[in-house]
Amino acid sequence: MARKKNGMRLAAAVIGISALVLTGCTGPAATPGGSEGGDGGTTSAPITLGTTDKVTSLDPAGSYDNGSFMVMNQIYPFLLNSKPGSADPENDIVVSAEFTSPTEYTVKLKPGLKWANGHDLDSKDVKHTFDRQVKINDPNGPASLLGNLDSVTAPDATTVVFKLKSGNDQTFPQVLTSPVGPIVDDEVFPADKVLADDAIISGKAFAGQYTIESYAKNSLISFKAFDGYQGLLGAPANSVANIKYYADSNNLKLDVQQGNIDVAWRALSPTDVEDLTKDSKVKVHKGAGGELRYIVFNFDIMPFGAKTDGADAKKSLAVRQAAANLLDRQAIATQVYKDTYIPVYSYVPQGFTGAIEPLKDLYGQDGGPSLDKAKAVLEAAGVKGPVDLKLQYNPDHYGPSSGDEYAMVKNQLEEGGLFKVDLQSTEWVTYQKSRVTDYPAYQLGWYPDYSDADNFLSPFFAKANFLGNGYDNPEVDKLINEQRVEPDRAKRTALIEEIQTKVAGDLSTLPILQGSQVAVAGADVTGVEKTLDASFKFRLGVLAK
């Protein structure tokens, strides 16, 4: 998300608030010997998580970032979801979900579902949810994940039928677990525009494990367990939870060390993580890694881009290829990230079915940089250096080491005088709005919406993609559509490999690093390891102390 996906973050500083104060402002603590939690144990004391992530919007149609989706996972129901420790889709608020024909996916809702505001939760809400995603199609939203959706019908109060453009869509169940999947209340959310956070809070439009009891955006959110939740996850292991937001990862580290918060999640610096492993008061937890970090090129406004005065597609490609030849991923991984990230030469992370490494074969030398190849590709295209390249990065959303990462990228690209890089940084509030229109090349981090190779391909390289960077390869688009509906595993894997090879030749994006999930918790906190799974959904409901 940018999520992307994907895999996108910041936060306002909240300093000096003790754990006692946080507990006092969030409502009653659990009754002694309290109720059974989703963990199968007793309800714990209130839990506070700290993060430098940022909430863009609580409306699922208005955001496509990890910080927003993390909150959505606590408060909204899904048709399909996954249990902590798994990435496999299972029934959440439905009793069944299946293909009733190659192009029809039918779900049956559990009867008697309610929103926290007392409204009925029925098929009208589900139809409304997906219709508005498509209609609003917000540039910062996840509507691109519904590229195969033709229409949604609700023949009765508990039945919903999704009609798909292409049959046998192997990714559709996973899509329903993704950022486009949170179900919203049709009596609260408008059909044609994104709803403001305050209106969502006042409308009590919640039906997940928690309701939001108080909300200071990107400062402090307080949650309370929702006893009306009837989904897959069950009752949470804690009755009260909080998310505290930080502008500075140093303060995040200090608070988890001092016990002012229970868990620190996204994003401590690699040096901080290394240091915290030596602290007996906390425990460092690591989980499956699906994060990729990229440079994205805007095909319209990058050097020789389609909308520049000197537009030349051949020269524009040569610029991207030269950059790929100069990149030293291992140096960045080791020197900046202490090897908590690894070099990546693929558009699908290693460990995912179909991942290959075409970038290693096409560019550089044995995975390292090659100045000679970079010079040769520019000369062959008639590009005279140095190439002026404006490169943007974000200092508050992708972790505190982004500045060091992109300082190294700048130095590597300027090797041999082939590039002159104008490196700039912008805070996330502006960055996530301006990246599509204003940045010739920019940093992007991506966390998968669901655990399938398609989620690293469709949002980036399909014709109507999330990046909006002007990339359009009809052959790649055709292959993406084919792999989605190919039921034969071997044939689908071959298609995924072919897509990666073709986009490696086009270089719409330039992958740099692959990361892992890291959370640091107090020694008395349990459940963290259960939520660092390949679904990449952080569940407050498994945490207890």
C-alpha cells in the first residue's frame, strides 16, 4: 500500500503522557478475573501501542496506506479475514463465500448483525461499500484493487453477489481482506465522497473488534472492545487499547524502554532495534517480511518524459536503465539498515510464489553497480550528461533512516558524473497528495494488501494503477489479467514470472530493498508474535499483559 501501499506514515508528537494517564482517559479497565479474550485467556489491562505511522483517513475509500489500514482493521468488519498467525482468507461476518459461477462470487452474511450505532448491518451496506469505492475512485484510495469487479447486487438482506469481468479470479477472496474490503455503514457514509474522520467517529460506524472512544488524529486514539462483534477474530484479549502517535522515533524508543507504552511498532531505526535487543526490559519481535522499497519514475515529467519539452521515450528509458545500473543495494542495506533489510532484485518479494530476480540479470554487475553499463546505455540513447534528476523522499513516513538511504542513492547516481541529483524531502501530508503530479522520481514503500504476488503487480503495472505514473504496457496489462484468473498453479506462476521480466525491461519502478516486520514490546506483553504474520495486519486484539 502506497500500500502501499503500501505499503505511508507520520505523526504529531505526544510527549510526556504517562501510561497511567493514557489508561485513565480511555474508560474502565477490565473487571478482575475478566471475560474470555480472543486469545482464549482473560481480558488484560489496557494496552498502548506507539507508532510513527500516520492516519490519512478513516474512510476506506480515502486512504491506501499502512497507518490508516491498521486502524481500520480494529474497527470495521470484513466479509473475509484471516486469523492471527495466518494469511489465509476465512469467513469473517459471512457464513459462506464461494464462486457460484466463474464470474459470480456469492457471500451470505450472518443474520442479525448490527453496527455500534444500532443500525442493521446487512447486504445494503456491503453493496454500498464497494459501489462507493468504485464511484469515488479517490487517487489516494484502494479502488484500483477492484479492477475486475463489474457490479454488486444484493438480492436479499443477507446475500451479496459480486459479478466479475473475468472468471475464476484467484485473487478476489484475498481482495476482500485488503484495504478495499472494510465494510461501511450505508446510513453514515455518503455514496459519492470521502467522509471526514470526525463524522465517522460521531456516527459510531463501527462493527469490528473495537469501537473508537476518543480520537485525536495522529496524536492518540482510544479503543474499547465492541461486544456486538460477531466476526472471525472473536473478543479481543484486552477490553481497552490505545494507539499513541510519535513524530520522532527516538521518543518512541524511549517510551517503550521506560514502559510508558507497551508496544512500539513502525518505525524504529535499525540502530534503535539493534540497541533494544540488548535491553532486558523489552523484547524484539520479528515477523514475515513483505515490504518493498522503491524509486518510482513518473513517465510524464521525469527527464525526457512524455510531457516535457524534450520528450523522448528512448532517452527516458535510458535514464531509468542508467539509474538501475548505478544502484548499490547491498551498501544501502548494510550501512543504513544494519541488514534489517536485504537487497531486492525482483518486483515480487523473495519467499512469495513466482518471485524471480530479473533486475540482477539485466542491470549492474552480479547484483552490484556498474558505471560502465550506465555510461553505455546513456551513450547509446544519445543522452549527454549529467542528467538533471529531481528525486523526492519522505522523512516521516517510511522511517527515520530514509534521509540516510536517499543520501546514499544520490551519491550512487552521481557516481562518474552521469547524474546531477536534486534531492528534496517533503512531509507526508503534502507528499502523499503531490507524488502523482509533482515528483519526477520519488521514494515509495509498499506493504502488501494480501499475501499474493498479484498485489505487487496489479497496483503498479495494470493500466489503471495506483501509482498514476503514466506507465501503460498493453502486453503487461494482458498478462496481469490472465494470471488473476489462471487456476493452474504452475501456469499462473509462469505468467507472474513473465510479468516481472517485462516490467524489469520497462523500469516503471526500481526496487531497492525488502524488509521484515519488527515490533518491540515490554517483557510482560504477550501476543505480539501472533500478529506479525504474512497477512501484514497488526491486531491489537491479540495483545495482553
